Amino acid sequence: PLVDAPGHLSRYHIQMTLAGSPELQRYFGFEWRLIGNLGVDLLIVPLSALFGLELALKLIGDAMPVLTAAGLILVARAIHGARTTPFVAFALPLAYGYSFQFGFLNSCLATALALIAFAGWIALGRRGRTRLRAGLFAAISLLLWLCHVVGWAELGLMVAAYEWSRARGRGEAILRAIWSA
């Protein structure tokens, strides 16, 4: 059902075969640029060398709902501990939501990784590892931006909302809680 996947598949084929194809060179050009939308573009190169282009894309596409579901479960566990709330069951179908069905591959990959990273943010904070967390998340946020800017923004929003909620839970005033977050 990934509507945009054939377009991605075509682009990946051109990306990887352009140098050796005079016919493609008549119509296409390809130049790497550092932008916040390269998640699958970077993964497809080594995976297609191992599995072929189509299977590599299928494997990446198949992994996205699994990674998203894992991220949702990890966030729930990080917040609630071993106790699983019913909200996780309601959230899991979102792993197969609009963005995934329309084949927004880089965005979906970044969202899945942002959820997993957010669970790590919570876990490291609970252990009091704030310096380690700051260093790790400087690097993680850059990698998320590289995957897709949406995942980077989602992680920022999740962290800000979580930290604001914690500050309000400690009794801080609204503006002080915003500053803390």
C-alpha cells in the first residue's frame, strides 16, 4: 500500500546506476547534498549491495512499522515501568498510519527512531545520567535530522513536553516550567 514507494525505488535505482548508464545520464543527474531527508537514501546503498534494490527497500519498509511499534512500547515502558497501559494497544495501529501507507519512508523512519530515542531520554534521565544524555542526544538529534527533519522536530517536541510536565509535577510555575523544559 506504499503509494510513494515506486517513486523512491526509481530514484534509488537512478542514484545507484547513473554513473554506469549513458542512457540514464541523458535524462538525469544526481548530486549528494546534506539535507534533512536522507534516512532511507543512506540505508539503501549498503543494503541493496547485500540484498538487491527491491528486497532492500522491502526490508526497510517492513522494518518501519515494527520499529514504530517498538518505539511506542519502549516509551510506554519508560514512563510506566513494567506495567503496560491500555493506551499502548490503541497507539500500535498508528505504526501503520497515514504517513506509512503513503510511503513517506524517510519521515516514517525518523519518527520510529525518534520514539526509540525518546524512550532513551526518559530512561537516562531517571538514572540521573543527564551529562551522558546531553552528549548522546546532541549526536542523536543530528542523526535524526539527517533521516528527516520531521523526526528531529518530533523528538524535540516530545522531550520538551515531557520535561515541561515533569517541571509542572514538581510544582514549578508555568513560565518557570517552560524555561526548565
